[in-house]
Amino acid sequence: MKKITVCIGSSCHLKGSRQVVEALQDYITEHDLKDKVSLSGAFCMKNCREGVSVTVDGVLFSVTPETVGSFFETEILKKL
């Protein structure tokens, strides 16, 4: 199972972590991946410079509400 963790700390919250989480939830449901992908939140991941910090199986990415669709396509769908 792929494990996605989204930072929900204050800096990432201001950069759109709520929208990123909601979009990921929608994509997981839309593609019927609830048994293949787990989604959770974490407080500060110590990478506050860019977009919202997101890890996939421990690998760190910076995602924005505008890039979450392409991120999901590239890092989740293509790797399942």
C-alpha cells in the first residue's frame, strides 16, 4: 500500500494543504484506490520553503493546489 502523508502545519496550511488533502481524497475515491493508497496528515515536516510538503512512501515532494493533479498522476497512478 502506498502511504501519502500531507503536512498540515501552519506554514503548509497557508500554502493550501487543506485543498491538497481534499484533492487527494477526491482522486483516491475517483480512481477507487482506497485499498491501495493510505492518506494521512502530519504536523511540520521541516520543509516550509516551497509548496505543501507531501511524502509518498517517505520521499518528500512540494505540492500546491495547482500541481496536485499532475503530482497524483505522476507519483501515484503511474507507480501503482
